[in-house]
Amino acid sequence: MTDLYESQRAMRAMRRAAMQRGVIALLDVGTSKIACLILRFDSATGLPEGEGIGAMAGQSRFRVIGAATTRSRGVELGESCAIQETERAIRTAVQAAQKMANVRVDHVIACLSGGQPRSYGLAGTVLVDGDVVDEQDVARALASCDVPDYGLERDILHAQPVNFALDHRSGLTDPRGQIGQRLACDMHMLTVDTSVLQNLIYCLKRCDLELAGLASSAYMSGMSALVEDEQELGSACIDLGGGTTGLSIFIKKHMIYADSIRMGGEHITQDISKGLQVSTAVAERMKTFHGGVVATGMDDRELIEIGGETGDWEHDRRTVSRAELIGIMRPRVEEILEEVRERLDAAGFEHLPSQQIVLTGGGSQIPGLDRLAPKILGQGIRIGRPLRVQGLPQAVTGAAFASAVGLSLFASHPQDEWWDFEMPTDRNAHRSFKRAVRWFRDNW
Amino acid sequence: MRDPAPSRLAYRMNRLMLTPRFRTFLRYGLPVLIVASIGAFWASDTDRREDASDRIAELRRQIQERPEFMVRMMAVEDVTETVAVDIRSILAIDFPQSSFDLDLDAIRAAVETLDAVESAAVQIRGGGVLSIDVTERVPAIIWREAEGLSLLDRDGHRVSTVAMRSDRSDLPLIVGQGAHDAVPEALNLIALSAPIAPRLRGLLRVGERRWDLVLDRDQRIQLPESDPTTALKKVIALDGAQDLLARDIAAIDFRNPRRPVLRLTTGAIDAMTDIELTETRDTLR
């Protein structure tokens, strides 16, 4: 636990250093594409301070000065399976973004979608030392959370206190300075596979980049695709990615659950490829140009040239109707959405006051998804696009860049994590002497 | 298909080129470094260095000896003939000469070493003329010493020598060792002694500290070391009131202004003695 603290605190320090230097890179390592944004932080916002103009969640403080996307290589299901290939892809993206920004970046915040994220809800209770809750009490409350046995080869990616309760008052965001006896806290912890994390860290290190933060891509999509009141009232963000489908549930502006389904757009492409006996590239092209999930009578008459280069005239001149293509795609999309439904049910999504579901990610652009999804996930569904941030090029405003844009919000306004709070006194070696003195004074 | 990914080296080079400090170095540091190293390599050979310095010297000489820069004659102005001859002989410049080779400050210093010259202004005028503008010293007093007679200006600086006193009988005479150091004081005293000017023969410096006014009939006015002007004014006033100097007096001793003493001549003392004897006899009788 302690070395996790150390590494996470080191990353936080790095992030602070990067913000002081003013430039930071954001890297979304996905299965189908790697996106790199470069942010510049300005101290002077240029916006007038006044009524109705708040901090805008820190958005006014940064500007995207570089953006680049490249086809991802060596990544499957959001996990790097060929490190050299992944490293090359990251280099391509970073170099292109640097070229656009015309600045060198040394610090990077990365997000990853794979690694089988698993959510845990933690709870801890302590008696307040004295009347007023102070930092030490909060620290002790956080430390008293009983950490479940999350397995050996797992690492904690996020550990965020989502709720504090003092005696019988719950829903406190900041209990410090309040008067009470029993301080309880709820914490949401997300773990991922250590090997996946380490592969990513290794790739970034090979690219001469300093890691300034790590995040789950499901969380990042939720940050950017959900609007503020959706985050406040309770909603789920479903990021239909290339290799994985990320799922995050928010309430009271805190993520309380995140998960990922190891199915995504590439599986749809593979289905098309297998079903129509075409190459993956052709299948991908057919999916993006002609794909859909709701067939109409018109679609039977719309014939799509498949094409091919085998030399066999018959094979190369095949056509397929759009209805057939939809017939291949729809079962897979349904399967993904049903899996999502299962996970949402398992997480207890139906108990939330508002049950808004936002679909985002590249897969959300499939035509007809807005009619298919309500049948499986229920009402209250919208297709979400990421927030507009300053300086973002038009090409990367699409739904596929939800997690990259979310990273920029994460970089400028990170959620307080466990390791951002004070360490409890009894875990600190140099403070134990003070405790000994106190014990001596109390007992003699 | 070509791999779009940059190689690790290319990626690092790209990042290096984006480093501001490195770019600054490339833009400014590297050219300077290259030029400096080429220069250093070139200069490392002695022959080449000497050859270059010779060529530069030759070029310099060619430019300096252009007719525009040559000085052909010297004009000494506002000066008596003897001083002009002196100046020409002391400078001894071979004309024509390049103006770059003339050190005007040195020429001025050389001219000002002459006794008769108080100050000099040296300039090169158009048309290749070295013009020396001289302010001469004006003799104000004659100083007689063992070697002979000197003319001094009003500051006591030697102007020239003179063979005989009668050559410059218009100037007052001072005598004595160290007299030239106190010429302004002497001139002041001479000015004060205007009422007795016809009788004044000269001033004598005594012990390099005070003055004696020497009048004809061997009369002397011995003045104190400090504030001699006041003492002389008193003497002149006494003379004006009581005709003191016309009497048979050898010296008026004002060395101690609080206690002036009259020294009588021998004849006067005899006459005094006679008078006293006569008076004594009359009383006794």
C-alpha cells in the first residue's frame, strides 16, 4: 500500500511540475486508435471574472495546442500485446502532436481501457479525536477502510472518497471543521491488471516521456461526455470503444462504479469480415460507411460493392445489401448492450434517482443505435459527444475522442484521490515519537 | 506500406529540435562556434599569421600615405622670430609626413617645454598644414643671480636670459636666491611702492623668505616674512606724512611689524651725539 502511495504521489508531483511548465501531453491508448492531445496551461485566462462566470471546471485555464491521432498497433482489448508496436504507435502520435504544437512535451497523462478494471466500494468508520473533524480524522477514516483482497497481480488505479458521513448526516463532501463523533467514509476503488499497467508505463518510458498520471478510460469518457447535472443526479456513461466497452456510473459528481466489457467495435468488424469473407480493412470501411443496426425496407435495395483483389472475377464483383450488413452487425451490438445491461444491473444502477445513460465512443456513431439501445437499456438514453474544450481541432471533437477530452479535464481538475489526503499519523514513522510522548504524558 | 512510425532516433532528434535551448544554440551558438573554430585553425599556422599581419601593415601604410593625409609644412603663429626658430629646431619634423604619424599631443608637450611658451595649440589644418598656435610668456621682472640676468614672467617662470640690465631697464629688478619663487609677491610690492618708484633700485630676497626693498642712497626697507604688503603700506604712509625716507636713515626695519626700528647712518648718529652733548652741557651750565 505504501509504495502505491509513493508512486501515485510521485505522479501527482510530476503533474504539478508539468502544469508549472505549462505543457502536458494526454495520451489515450485505445485498441483502434491512439490519440494524443497537447495542453498548454495559461495563468491568465483572458476571461472576465464576474457573475455567472465560474472556474468552468478549470476549462478556461488550458488550451489544446496539439492533437494527433494514429492507428493503434499492437493493442488488443485495450491491452498492449506487442510492446514495440505500441511504442511505435505512441511515438507517431506524440511526434505528430508535438509538430502541430511546435513544442516539446516531457510529461504525459495516459489512460487505458483494458486491464479488466474492477470496482470496489469501501467503507470505513472512526471516532473523531476531539470535537472537530480535522485532516487527521479524515486520514484515519480513509485508512480505516477495509481494503478487500483484490488479488496479487492487480494495482489500484483510482481510489476516491465519494462520500463522508458524520454521525447521522450523510452526503458531506468536506467534513473538515464540522462537529461530530463518528466519521464514516465511503470510497470507490478501481483496480487493473499490473502487467497491463506496467506495459503501458514501459512504452511511455521508451518514448522518453515522464508519466504524470494514469486514469481509466471509462472514467475519462464519463468526465467529458456527461453534463454536470447528469453527473450530479446519477447516470451511466457507456464508451463503445474499439476493443472494449467502458462503463462508468456517476452520482454526485463522483464515479461510483466502472467496468469494462471486452467487446467493441473491432469485434463487429471481425464479424463482418468473417461473415462476408472480406479483409478487415474492407470490413471496417463497410462498417463505417454503410453500417447500421436498424434495417428498413429501403436497405434491402441498397447494394454495396464488396470489391476484392483476389483476381477471381466472381469473388471480386460480389455485392451485399445493406440489410445483410445490418443483419451481421446487429447481433453483436445487441450482445454488447446486453452485457452492459447485465453489468449495470449487477452494479445496482436501477437504484439511482436518475437513470440517464449516455452512449459515447466511436461505436456510438452507428446509425440506428439510438433506436436499438432503448430496447435493451431502457429509456433515458442519449448519444453523447465530448465537451467542447478550447482549441480542440474539429477533427477530434467526435465521440471517439471522449476519453482524450476527458483526460484534459482530469489534468486540469483532478478528483481528490486517496493519496492526496494526509497520511494518518500512526503510519508515519517520524510522528510515532510524538505519539509515544503523548502516551507517556497521558499515563504518568 | 511504409511504416509511418518514426524510428527511435528520429523521434529523439525531433524532440531535440523542439527543445528551445537547443534551437537557440543552433541558431546562434553553432555559427559562432564554427566561425571561431575556422579562424582558430587558420591562425594556428605562424607563416599565415605573419603574412596576414604584413599585408595588413602594407595596406595601412598605403592608406596613410595617400596625399590627402600628408602634412607638408608647419605654420607657427603669433610668436616672435626667436621663439619660432626655437620651435622649429626642437620639433625637427621632416616634411612631408603622414598625419597618422604625427602625435599632436607629443608635439604640443614638446613645444610647451620651451621657456618662452606659456601654452600651445596644435592642429592639422586643411591643405596639409601643421599649425602651432603659441601663447608666449610676457617678461615682467628681471632676476639677477650668480649666473646672470634672467627675465621672469609674472608667475616667476623663466622667459629668457638677458645680457645686461640696461637692455630691459623698463622692468624692475629682483635679487637673491629663491627670488623667482615669490615673483607675484614682489610684483605686488613694486606696485604698492609706486610713490617711491623713482628711488627704488630693486628687491632683495633674504634667506628665501622675506623681502628687502633697496632704494638709492643705500637705504633699505626690511619687510616681514608674513604680510609684507601691510608693512610696506605703513612705510609709504610714514613717508608721505613725515618724509621719512628723505632723512638720513640707513634702514627701516619692519621685520617685526609691532616694533619697527629705524637704523641711522653713521653721520646721523654723530650728529645726534653732538646734539645730546650740547644739550647736556647747556643743562649743566
